[in-house]
Amino acid sequence: MKISPKGVYIHIPFCKYICSYCDFNKFYIQRQPVDKYIDCLIIEINNMPNVKNVETVYIGGGTPSALNDKQLHRLLTALRKKIPQKLTEFTFEANPEDLTNSRVALIKNYGVNRVSMGVQTFNNELLKILGRGHVADNVDTAIANCKKYNIENINVDLMFSLPKQTMEDLYSSMKKIIGYNISHVSCYSLILEQKTKLYNQVRDKKVILPTNETEEEMYRVVIDYLTANGYKQYEISNFAKKGHESIHNSNYWSNLEYYGLGAGAHGYVSGVRYANQGALKFYIDSIEKNGHARREENVVSLKEHLEEEMFLGLRLLDGIDMKYFKEHYGSNIDEIFPAAYKNNIKQGYLEVIDGHLRLTNKGLFYGNDVFSDFLLD
């Protein structure tokens, strides 16, 4: 009997402000039909089949903490009515300034046991360039409030290779994070996305980004500093104290299935990957008229599954279990991807350790290039 997905992702596409670098599916919350959106999410929640096996829920965005208390109560009440079982991991994304004492008490009451907050940097000048709405001191309060309500599993998002960012800035931010004694750090290089404010500023030479060499140096500093301070790198951009790796996100990288709810949300169920309509009006209209979201669907072919197995699995520092791969697909990795396998090992980007194909320290810097080599013609 087929086991249903163990994870649920819920997308909240609203933000109180729009960050200069962000290209996610999001809308400025003022004058948006937020209550109607919550109504539609509740319909999607109620229509999920076979949720008894769900172990993780991730509420992301956008900015989930942009919702007011009443809206959060409605959403979380419906969710826990549908999924009443104790969750192994229940993550709520938030901006630091939103994690007030009462807000943390609210989410804790519904079983949230992991908070992920977008900090990015502790340099207030850089926060302004990024268009963030908080200042560094807000993070102190947010961390304290989470710990007050025994939410000890806390992730902080940190960014490097930012405009005007110095190595001293980066070290200062990491030192601050170490002082919080939190369980998880996600650390990303700034990616310049088209159709963002920052992209236009860089194009017009109003903002200058660090060189590729500086970006590589910063990434190495991040790895070395966090590792030296008790965090294990288990994925290209993620570091955790022992036993605190993100279960929900690890399931993505392990190519497992999950439900995706909300405008623009992606899901993977019964061998079908799908993406809900991203435009807010169309998402709401389709659910109000049809009882379900309009979506694009793709039945994952064997070719696509093989490719996904590689570029998702290689994101993990443990890499891909070659014995499992052979048992699952009937052929060895070097038989299906002979050129990619041989060339990346020869160049020193991949290695085989204890039966696992994994990125080398050198390969970590060129992950996207490695992944693209494993796309089949």
C-alpha cells in the first residue's frame, strides 16, 4: 500500500515590505484579500487526503508572520483540526520584528516547535540596502521570546557576498549567531535575480557586488567558522548542531513526496510534481469556483527522476548512497551518467567515500555546474 507524503508546505505570499533581492511569489500585504486567501488555504487543507502519516509542516513565504493574530488563529486552527497528531517538526518562518512575546505564545500554542527567521546580516546599513524591515537588535528580542516559550529549535538565515559587505561584517554576524546558542544556521550567497530592485541597481551601477573570488573566500570562511563552533555542514547552505538538521527540508533533498498548499506552492504527490497558480486573484477564483487550485502538473518520468536524484542528493554533504541507487534504478550511477561521473571525479569536484558519491570541498564551490552535468540529453 502506498504511503502518503509525510510533509506539508503552506505558502503565505504576503509581506509587509519587499526585500530588494527577493523574487519569490509574494505581494505587499496592504489592501490584499488576505482573509479570502486564508479561506482558500483552509479549503486546500481540508481537501488533503491521507494526512495521518504527516510528520512535518513548514509554513513559509513570503512572510507568514505578516498575518495578524486573528488570521493566524484561523489558519492554525484549521490545520491542527485536519492534522491533530504530534508533529516531529513544525516550522514557522518569521521576520525578527514580528516575533513578539504574544506572537510566539500564539504559535507555540498550536504546536510550532521550530522557528526560522530571516536575519541576513547584523549590519544595519546592509539591512537597509537589502530592504529589510528589522534592525539587528530585533533579533535579540526574537531569540529571547522563542526560548522563553521553549522553542529551542531556531534557524537563522544569514547571507554573504552582499553589497559593501566586508569580511569583518561577516565575522561579526557569525560571532553574534554563535552567541545565541541556537540549533541551525542557513547561510546563502546573494543571488542576483532579474526583476528585482537590487538587480536594477546593479545593472545601473548604483550598487557594486563583491567579486566571485571574494564570494568564494566568504563561503570558505563561513564553512570553517561555523564548523569550528559546533555546527555540522550537512547541505550546501545548511549547518546544524547534532540532531537538529531540518527534517522537512532534508525530505526535499532526499526526493521524497510532500503536499504544497497556497498560491505558487509546489508539491510532489503520487509521482506528480505540481505548481499551484501563482497569481493571487486566479488562485482565489479557482478555489472559490472549483473547490481546488488550478495547477500545472507533471508526471515525473524516469529520466527526470534520475536527474532529480542526482542534483537533489548531491546537495547533501553525505551525498548519494550508490548501493541504494543501484538497487532502486537497476544500474550504477557511472553507467547512467558516465561522462558526468568520470569528468567531475577527474576534476576533483566529486569523490566516492564509504560507498557514497559526494561533493568534495572543492566541489562545494561549483555545485550548480556539477548538477547541470547530470542532466540527460
